[in-house]
Amino acid sequence: MRASQPLRVPVGADAGRWSTFHGEKTLVVAARTVTSTVRVLECLPALLHGDARVTVVFAHDPTSAFSDGVLELLHDAGCRIIPWTQVRQAEPDLILTASENVDVPEGHCPVLVLPHGIGFQKRVPDSRGPRDRLSGVVPDSLLDSGRAWLAISHPSQEEQLLSSHPKAAGRTLLVGDPCYDELLVSAGRAEAYRQALGVPAGHRLVVLSSTWGRTSLIGQDPDLAARILAALPYDEFRVAAIVHPNVWSGHGSWQIRTLLAPALEAGLMLIPHIHAWRPALVAADVVVGDHGSVTLYGAALGKPVLLGAFGSEAVDGTAAAELGRSAPRLNTLGDVREQITSALAAQAPDRFAAIAAGAFDRPGQALARLRAALYHLLDLTEPTPAPPPALYLGEPEATGAEVTAWTVVSTVSPTAEPDTVTVRRRPATVAPYRGVNAGVSTNANEDEDEDETVGRFRHLACDERERDRRLLESASVLLGGAPAASSTAALRWIEDALARLPGCRLAATALNGGGCLVGLRDGRIVEAATTGPTAAPGPAAAVVYSLLRAAAPLDGVLVTLRIGARDEDVALRLRAPSPGSGAD
């Protein structure tokens, strides 16, 4: 349809002949970037819940540097889309947007601008010229017209605006922050969200939060995710990353995934950037972030926060700037694991309460206040006196690749017949990121960072599904990818695995009925039964490997496996007579 043709359904002069629903008012949502469009999509359904009096269309403004993905987002949501050139023909009664940089066509209808972050907290490049501008503020021409209304989340934002943009006087609406309210409603479901993401029980979830731009977490330190994964024990932590939609839109998912490939192969959960970041943030045990809004939301939720980056574009006097002064910095050249565990141990839910109080006015009331403002601007009565429903966030989907190779450090208790084996695993794909300059411990007491000594052993363990041939052929321990259907099938697999990989010391596979079989190169077969929930053969195989290296007994042995935050009993017995010692 050409831009000069009249709109038909659901808006336009001739729409009445074709429409099924006949609204009294027309609301046009200006969709310019993914970030701003998502913000409207997340709150608008609750505001117009069940009201047939309002016809909604989405107008796509393609002029942003970050417009890629907007049309796909709208199509996926089932939105009726019109070109930006036809907004005037739609004869809107209200234009709603969360993008302050929309080139609003001439007319008389009001324009309600929602924030797509928290307030006016940073300076960003101005698409209209070579300088920077304050994020969230509409052009002076729209303020001069008297049509613009800026929704704010706290009274201090009005004071900030007036000091830098006097023309904004009388053009603000104090509504609070609907996104923060949703996070608060769902805060009690953190454990359910962790489970939905696939975080094992007893593990801590570290969430990396990055805004966009060169001073952002990912822009300043793209390797940080890999270094954190290299520093944290696999059986104690999981790591997720929330990356700003502008990075996805500006660079594309291929570029992001290629850049983060080592971390993704080590199990990094790259959170989808449309809606899933909210439950992922609720699920976080600790946030490593920057000057973006997501980090501030995490602090306001009471999460421990470490700042891995913090850009100079943060505006003085804002809640974000105050967080930058108050939150501890992550020393990426220091002991990352110790800093994260210390932040968890020192967690104080009210540590950033004063900062949150300066960013969010009357938490829990934002949707009700925003709905009142929207209907006032539409010149309609609100449909019901009841406030909009306070809904829990949906559960996120599990993401992140399965780790199939580990560097394993094990310590055997120093007795003739060891009773404890301590195992600590880390993803092998990020092993190159370890070292003094990779943010790992230089503490001489950290067993995993020392060379092999008496009772301390290091080995590479690979699942048979590992795709890196060099890792697979270098593995001392090979693990079956799926439980064997029977002992006979397990024995066949072990024989074949040891024949295929002559450098492998032992091969282990789980059994369908529980436990696992571990085959040694000298022909011995060890049955390993565990009392804990471990179904994968890796931990039990690490116990057998450690006792083998220590020249300790493998038959009729009961040892304690200490892995992560749990202890498990592991019972070992030889299934077949030993043809040789092989414990070199």
C-alpha cells in the first residue's frame, strides 16, 4: 500500500466499513528501537486490559541506528503495523512511545513518552547531530508544542530535567516504574526461575549485566565472561549474561555469539534480550554489571553488586551515578572467585535501599498511575476502578550449552586408605583464560592453582560428545554421553572407547539403573555407586582417577566425594579380577 493511500483497517477514514472492532479512540505506538518497543509491549496490555474503546496500531519508525529487529518483534507479538509516514492519516488521539527521539508528525494529539530505562541517567550520542544528549529527553520542538508528556519514576528526575531542560517545566507525569514493580512482585520466585534456567540446586547464579557502548561491560571487557567462568568452580556456580538490546540490534546475534564463543562453550547462559532478562535478574544471586539500568534494578532488588565497568557518561546526581560511587568494583586482575564469594557472604538486602528510594516513587503503584495518565490523555474514563493486575513474570527458558570438557583438580586425603576425595571442576574451553592476568587466585593456599603435589592431581575429562578433537584426544578420562542400557552395553562402550583413544587412562559411563562402571586401561572394571543425586559419571570417575594416581585401593572402598557444597558417599568395588596394577 502506498503511503498516499488512505488507511483502511483498523484506522483511517474508510476503516469503519471493514473493521470488526469499532474503537472510540486511536492510540498509535511509535516503535523505533527494540528497547523502547519492548518497554511499551510489556506494560500496555495491562493498561488496556479488555477495553474495546481503544484501537491500537504500531507505527514503525526505521530511522534509529538500532531499528533492526523492531519489525520482527512486532510481528511476533501480533501487532498491526503501519509505516511511520501514515501516522498523520491514522488521526491518533494519543501517541505512546518509549523512544524520546521519534520525529513526531505535526498535529494536536498529545505524546506520552515512557522511559525505557531508569530516569535520565546517562548521556548518549545524538542522532540529530555530532554531540551527545541526555537520554530520555524529547527535542525542544516537541516541548515547545505543548504536546509532550514525560513519564518519570521519581520526583528528583523532574528537578534534574528542569536544571538542564527548562522547557520541560510542567511536562512531566510522576508514575513510578512498572518494570521495577514487576520485578518486586516476582522477587519471591527467584528459586523457581533458577530451576527454570537449569541452575542446579546448591549452585549460585552470577548474572553479568551489560549496557551498550564502548564503556559498557561487554564493550570494555569482552573476555570477562570467559575469565569469570574460568575462575569459578563448575559445581558451585553458573553464569548468565544479560546484554542490552542495542548490542543485539547494532551488531547482530552472530557477532555476539562469535565474540562470546569461549564462554558459551563453557556454559554461559546468554539470556534472550526481549523479555527473559527480568526473571533472569530476579534469579541472580550476585550481579556483575556496569552503569546500565539492569545493574541498578539488581541493586534495588537487594542483590549483591560488583561493578566490572562504569562509563563516564553516567550523569551526576542520578541513582546510577550514586550506585557507581557506592558499589564495590570488581578487580578483574585479582581473585575473581574470592571477590564474588565475599560479595555473597556480605550480602545485605538493604545495602542499596537508599539508592532505590531515590529512583522509584511509590513502588507497586506504577501501572495504576500510568493507566490513569493514559486514559486522561485519551479523554476516556478508566474502564474499572480496580487497579491493573500485578502479574508474576513468566518462567524463563533454559539456555546455555552443555559443558562437555573439564579441567579437574582433585585432592586425596593423606592416609594409607584415603577416606575423602575433593574434586573441583572448571570448563576446559576457558582454561586459557586462567592465570594471574585472567582474574584467578594467586593465593598459595588455593589447591586448584598449584602444580601437582603429593595427593593432588590434575586431569582433563571429556564427554564423548566433545566436538574439539584436540581436547578429546588429550583427555585422561573419557565419559559416556548417555547412560548405558545394561552392564553389557557399558562394558562394550568402555572397550571401544579405550581402543579409540590410546591416551585415555580410563573410561566411565553411567548405568540406567544407577551408578556407573569405570574401565581402566589395565583391564580392571570398577563399579561406583553414589548416595547423592549425581547421575553423570564425571564425579565418580574423578574419584577413581584420583585413587588410581595415589596408588590407593579400588576394591571394597567407601570414600567421601567432596564436590561443590555437598558431600557424597562413593562405594567402589572391582567387578573383575585385576590383571595388573596399572597405578602409575
